[in-house]
Amino acid sequence: MAEPLIELKGVSKTFGKNAVLDNADLTIHRGEALAVIGPSGTGKSTILRIIAGLLAPDAGEIYVQGQRRKGLIEDSADPIGIGMVFQQAALFDSLTVEENVGFLLYEHSNLPRRRIRELVNQKLEMVGLAGIGSRLPAELSGGMRKRVSFARAIMANPENPDGSPEVLLYDEPTAGLDPIASTVIEDLVRQLQSVQGGCSSYVMVTHQDSTIRRTADRIVFLYQGKVQWQGTVNDIDTTDHPLVRQFFSGSVEGPIQVIG
């Protein structure tokens, strides 16, 4: 098998007295569409932030394309680009859509403003939002804000040919959206993996059944700080694993401890 694109070995993370990740292992291969699922509060968003290099583990090792990462993302550039789409879109409310999407280039490139606007418009077209660059985030629906955050995540500096994100990390991209808006986002996630200027691989944290089934090829189930089960989307309906059965049935009876 080809070398993993990203590999986490024995990763642990504790917040106060709460051990969120406990010697967890995770492997991501090039071209994968991976969903990380499990009950709330089991470290799914934490593992995304560790993959992104925004959070350092307390123990364990992280390898990106075979190279061990030391420290956070700002300490040394990874050999691949990693972009992240946050759960609440995380747009700057006081900036226009164009300024949000082009923020990286406005702050960290020598490109003229006209060229940045062209690149922003290209990304907005890719996510189906052409012509809204002058709007503020408050003027957009929740689904539109999500798509703007997608455009920002795939923005790259043409002065740096290796800067395009090869991996996108999605933290609950359909949370809070109605079923139709969720379908739009799910289709866009798949589309961005197949178009030039998108990404080759992605990792998604989600609770929503439709999002799991429509956007993932492989699934890992995270519970009590460890990957407890792995399988394909088709395996969801055939596995006898009690954690998976309880999660997708929504039953309060089973090995998953119901809080409250």
C-alpha cells in the first residue's frame, strides 16, 4: 500500500482532567474521502485541529507525507497544503465576502488587488456564489456562509505553486442547515475533490446520517479517545459492532454512555 498522506500514531490529548484522545491512531491516504464519526465530546474536532497543526498533542507522533511534524503548523511548513473549514464558517463579520475569501492573499502576497479579485471570483464561481463578493457575511444565509468558507479554504497563492491545499478538513459542514442546504453542501464537498484547484483528499467530522452516506468512502468511529471501528459506508448497515449499531439507530440503550 502507498505511503499514508497523513498518519497519527499514539496521539493523546488532555484538557484539564478530561482525556479527549487516548493513544489514538489514524491513517489518511491520498484520494480518500474519510468521515470521523462518534458521539459528541469524543475528540473529533480535536483530532481535526491536531491534523491541521493548530493544536499540539500531549503525546504521540504526526507524520505528513512521511515526514514527522514537530510543533504547530507555523513552526515549519508541511510538505502538503492542509485547509480547514470550521463548523461556524468563522468569517470576519466586518469584511466583505471578497475580503474574507482573499484574506490570505491580501495579507501574505504581493499580488495586485485586481489579480486577487480575479482569483476570489474564480473560487466563488467554484462554490456556486459568483457575483456576491461585495456582500457582508450578515447578508448571507447559513448555507451561503458555509460555501464562502469553502472558497476561502481552497484559496492558494499563485506565487507559491505548492501552496494549494491537498487536504481539506471539514468540521460539521452541514450542522444547522436544512435538508436542501445540506444536500448542496454535500454535493460541493464531493465536487471540490474532483476539480482542479480543489483538493485530493478530505477528512470530515459529522453527525448527520445523510452527510456520512453521501460524502464518505471510509468511516472511522471515535469513542473514548480511540478509533473503535473502521469500515466503508456500505458496512454501516451490515456491521454487528455495538457502537455503530447504537449510533445509527439513535438508541439510548447500548455501550455508548448517554450524558444527562
